Amino acid sequence: MKHIFKVTGANKALIIAFTAIGTGVVACTPGYVGHPKDVNPILATGYDASVFSKPKHTEHQMNYSYSNPEQVSVRHIDIDWNVMLDSKTIEGSVILSIDKKDFLTNQPLILDSRDLVIRKIEGSSDKITFSPIIYKLGKRDPIKGQAIIIPLQDSTNYIRIKYSTSPTAEGLHWIKSEQSEYSSLFTVACPIHARDFIPLQDTPQVRITYTAKIQSKPEFLVLMSASNNPKSKSSNGYYEFEMNNPIPPYLISLAIGDFKFKQLSNYIGIYANPSYIERGITEFADLNKMMKVAESLYGPYLWSRYDLLILPNTFPAGAMENPSLTFVSPTIITGDKSFVSVIAHELAHSWSGNLVTNATWNDIWLNEGITTYMQNRIVEEVYGKKQAEIEVRLSYEQLLKAYKILAPEDLILNQKFRNPNPDDVFTPVPYNKGFLFIKHLEQLFGRSEIDNFLREYTREFAFKAISTNDFEQYLRKHLLNKNSRLSQRASIKEWLYGTDLPTTFIEPSKRHLIAIGNQAKEWAADEITQIDTAGWRGQQWIYFIDNLPTKLSPNKLEELNKILNIKNSRNALIISKWLTLAIANNYEPAYGSLERYLTIIGKMSLIKPIYEELVKTNEGLKIANHIYNKAKPFYHSLTIREINKVFEKAGKD
């Protein structure tokens, strides 16, 4: 988190609570825990690791990955895992199929890893007979982990690595339940956490296919970001998976739990804990409509199935766009479809992000800005123009807040590797500024022209990773050069490489929100006693709360509590906003529900603002510490890391 406002990848949704109320985003995050001190870096004999030449690195890899895919690339992974739920580890092996692109310099294969216990590395020419390899581990970095440097012979086409994961790996979250101490699991690989459970080239520049053999406890269902997920549990706990479309490593995912499945259509369905399955079916009933709209706009869906997995409340973000299996937080299930934009966003990633991927994390706007535009198009077709216009305006207002807090260099879409941690690129800028950039092009060239452009863009770069420069060149060739007059008004350089919004930008209309903001101010000032809430859903209520003054009297807070019906509300974001406001005013009647909320909700964007408000006073700090110590075992490790920062900052102030 850079400058107070920045959020980590695993909180793409922490991109401020707005992401849930405005354009609805997803999940990602990094970090580092310890490494076993007793791991011997050389555990085998065979090839001599001293004979290879110094690896070459491009700008793509010098920041967040040690890997060298320009010389040697991994194109396929065969996974064989035994998931040890009791010890919170995964044991097994991977076989990496490699392509050697630089035959003249005797380059090694360089992989990313973090906290892995490497037991043996072997090489093979035929995937049948393997021989041991002497390898080296690079210097450990708190963010990137360690490089695994593997020398290659001319005949080496496959590398097998036997290893186990660390119980404290941030990319793996083991969930407590009443049945057993650690009875279920989900992974968070984005942006650079795949290296926590797979030794691989952990960069979005690389795309891989994979197969997986997974052994787990038979009482749980095992799922992956794969095309052939099971619909019911295996009697012996053994499962096989395959992903035949090449994907970047951050999209490899695994989930194990007591999940049930219900079909929505031939290739769309929902997995969830039994307590959430029916609510999920109702909340996301429009998925079929969204899919039809998305395919009509951007071309055929190429990922076999589109299923949602509703995870437990400990999931740290709103959702994550794993191909064929989108992870979803139950906190977006509100009963009134307030946050279905999150699902539209994740579905849109099937074209932007999953199909066409940013080559580096500093090009993240290509994934998120274009996806947010596509999301808005889907929302308009399914839910109407008014809803879409509200979300455009909310997106703009959130960007304005970012402009007040972020440093100027962080307001540029193309980041140019200024951030030492890929978490730091996940701010409202790539989402909202990127979205408004494409919206600006739509206003200039016309909607049908942009729809056609994006359809051809996703077809041209399908299953490829591209940079901002690649996008700019394609944009100029296929859109801007068609009309030189409009192309000057497009202000491309200002949008991509400048800090300010270009002077040609047209501010989105506020017409659907003006009355709500006015009512908030009038109600707070006792100028009105009745609020016209006809047609309001979660977004309107949240906008109302956000436009209230910071200080309210106990009587007004009591009245607001009743208006919001906090006791019976299903909207976790409204409750979060209410609790934060109540704490700011030391409204003690709200404190009774505070502990319960913070011990059952783990989504970062919902709980972090509450802790931040609590620690502002000595009494609040005591309450925060008490609750945090109780809730900590429930939180995801990435959430823990961010809440720890809240307490650290409070101690310095």
C-alpha cells in the first residue's frame, strides 16, 4: 500500500468500497512469510549448475519475476498434488514442458518460487526417464521470493520438481470449520502468488496449459480453474483436471470444500456451501442474459464453462476472474442484486484479461480499464441506461478521490515500473481512468465503432500478452488513422502517459445522483424528515451515506440506523459504512454489532475502514485490538498483513 490510499492486489476490491458500488472489481495480492532454514539448496547430483551463462532479462521481467521466458519458456504444466488439509501443506510434483528459444547462449530455466521446500529437480528428454539436476536458489527477496536456476542440456525438454508448500504460504488459505481444524482451502494466485504453491515463471507474459491430479479428503469437493470441474464429490477424494487454453499463471486456482452445484444453463452454474447455494441462484439469475450480451458484443465465449464459486466470508476480495470458475465473495449477495456489476466485471474478463492479458503488472489498465468498460456495456444492456450512467458517474467520482490522494506519478495509466510491488498498481487509476479512456473513445468515434474495435482487438490478441505500446499501435492502425480530425481530439498520449485528465474529456452526468446527495445534506440538517427512496438499491443508499456530514448527533444516528434497517440488512457494505460512521461519532449503541461483524467478515474493503476509524482514539484502539485478536485466525493472511499496517500506523501517529 503506497500513500495510504493504495490497495493490494488481493483487494482489487479494496480499490475502495466503490468497486462494489460502482464498477465492481475483483481480487489479487503479494507478500512474504518466512522460509524453512533447513532446506538444502542442492539436493541432487547430475548436471553442473556452474556451466550456464548469465541469464538475459528484459524490462518485463526485471521487476516482479526472476524468470527468463525470452530464452526458455514453460508452455505446459502437469500437476500431481496431495493436499494435506491437516498440516496445511500441499505435497507433490510438477512436470514443466519447456521451449528453448535461445540456443546459442546455453541459457538455464529460471523459475519463481516463494517458501517452497524443494526436494528434487530432474530433467528429461522424453517425459519418461528423468535424471537429477544440480540447481541453485537465488537470494531471497521479501516480495519476489527466490529464483530457482536450473541448467539445461540440449536434450532437456521436461523438468520435474518434487516439493511441498509452506503452512504459512500467502497464496494458500486454509479455512477453519467445526468439523476439523483446517477442513477446506482456496488459493489466491494474483498477482504473484502462484509461486507460493507452484515453481513456475510467475509473470503474465507467460501463458501455459495444465493438467492436474489432486488427492484430498473424500468428504470435500475439489475444484480448479479448469474446463472439466466435477459436479459432485469423488468417493475416494481423487480428481483430475485440465485447462487446454493457455492462461497466465495468476489464473491457476484451486478450491476445496463442502460445495454443492446447481446448473443455470448448459454451460453456466453455481458452486457454493449449502447455506448459500439458493441465495446465489436467485442473486445471479441474470448470468445467462449477461453471457448472451457479452458474446453478442465481443465474440464467442472460449472457456468451455462459466461457473461461479461462492467462497466463505474470509475471501479477501469481491471476486476473482479465474477462467471457468470465478471466485465470488458472499458479501456481494444482497438480495436486491445491488452488486451484480461485480459479476458482469468478472464475466467481461473472459475477453479482457483472461483472453488478452497485460504483459506486465504495470500495464494492468489493459486488464482492468477495458474490462470495466465492457462491464458497463453489459450492465446497460441487461439493467438499462440509467444504471449504466450511475456507474459511470460513480467511477468518475472515485477517480477524483484518487487524484486528491495519490502521487502524480501514480496517476499515469502506463506505470513504467515505478512501483516496487505489483500490489501497488491496483488503485482506481487502472480501473476508472482506463474505463473513462475507452468511454472517451466511444464518445468520439461512436459506440458501434468501439464495439467493433474491441471485438476485433480481442480476436487479434486472443491468448496473448500485450503491452500498452502494443495497444497504442493497434489503436492507431485500426481506429485513429481512420479519422485524423477525431484522432487529434482522442488525446492518446495524455490518457496513456499523462497525469491529468485531458482537456477533451467530458465529465459524466450526475443527473441520477444529484437528488440523493441533496437529500443527504437536507436530512442531516433537519431540513427534511422524509427521504424519497423510491427505486433505491444498495448503490443509492451508499451514495446517500457517503454524502452525509462526518459528524452526526446521536438522535440522527439512531434515526439512520432505523432507516437503513441495519439489524436486518444483508448488504455488508452498507453495514460497514454505518459502523464506520457510528465509530467516528462514538455512537455506543452500534458497538454491540461491531465485534460480530468484524469476526464474520473478511473482505478487505469492508473491514479495513472500520479498523482505521477505531484506532484514531485510545479507547477505540483497545476495542480494535480486542476484536482483532479474536478475528485474526479467521482472516486471510493478506488481510492480516494489511490490518497489521493499520495498527503500525496508529502506533506511529
